Amino acid sequence: MDSEIHWKTCAKQGCLCDPRINSKYCSDYCEQNKDKAEETCGCGHIGCGAIGILKPGPLTPQTA
């Protein structure tokens, strides 16, 4: 039996990356910020940082 655990994508909400072997997360950043909801993931991997994953809508600044 293979002892390695493989997850489909990083467990941090909003991250699109593949996780590290034997981890649910792709990076230390995602693991340390696992409970922080973000529109743009800050893990720094190429192809991640998908804007609007959590809140669809226009990408323009909102004024109060």
C-alpha cells in the first residue's frame, strides 16, 4: 500500500495549485493562511492568484 497521500488541489480556499506530497497545501503561505478568505491567493505560484474565485463581480474599486 502506498503511504503517500495525494490531494487534487490545495486545501486553501481560492488556491488552484497542486499540493505538496503528503500535504493538503501547496505552500507554507497557504498552510499558514488556511482560514483566511481571499479573493486572490498569495501563494506566489505561476498560474495561481485567480481573481474573483470567492466573490464574482467587476474588478473595480468600490467607494463607500
